[in-house]
Amino acid sequence: MQVAGFGQAAACLCRVIGSGDHRGLPFAIVDKRAATIRLFTAEGAFLGASPALLGQTPGDAIADGVGERT
């Protein structure tokens, strides 16, 4: 599969489609370097993209025990 215009996210897209990890569902790929989220159909067709706010700032703290909750 050749994917133009997705940079390093193209390799991730190929892995998702090739491995079937998405279990036949639509999925999103977050490209941290480009600060972008890209949405795809279950078949891997591009639906759209949007800028994404990423990173940790003083207001991005995780509450204690959040990983232990059900």
C-alpha cells in the first residue's frame, strides 16, 4: 500500500490495515510530530484530519489511581 502525504503516519496506517488490529472498525492515527489526528474508514480510506493539541503542560495532570479504576 502506498500512502502519500502522511509522513511517518503512513507506516502506522499500513501496519493497522495489514495486521487487522482495528478489528474491522474505523480508526484514528495521532501523528505527534505533525500534531494531527487523522481518521480512516475500516478499509483504510482517509476521512479527514484535524490539528491535535498534544503534550504535557502544568494543567495536564492525571488523577491518582486513574489507571487502577474499572
